[in-house]
Amino acid sequence: MELSLISSIAELLTTGTSWAFCGLLAWGFWRINERKDKQLVEMHQRLIEIAAAQTAAVSKMEAALVSLRTAIEGLMRR
């Protein structure tokens, strides 16, 4: 933070009322929640990517197992 911003906040708190302090706390709370929401959105997007990759891997594994079963059944019929 800039020094002038910090001194402005300090001056506001010393000369202001309790409402100024409440406003400052509300602003800080809003900023923290904004960052947290951004992180949650990023994490959600990453989870979607991981789930898509896992689904593709499971589908390939199922196809390989079906092919293996078909090949074993073909060998057993001979």
C-alpha cells in the first residue's frame, strides 16, 4: 500500500466516527471475499478439467477391457 493511503486511513480513523471504522472493516471484508471468490472459480475450473481427463481415461480403460474380453472369448471358442 502507498504511504499516503495508509496515512489517509489513519487520519480517517482518528478523526472519524465508529462508522468510519465499520466502513473500513466492511471494505476489507469485501476485498478478502473478492479474492477468495476468484480462487474458488479458478479451483472449480481446474476440477472440471481434472474430471474430464479422468472420464476420458476411464472410458479408454473400459474400451480396452471390452476388447480384451472379446479377444479372450474368441480364443476360447477355437
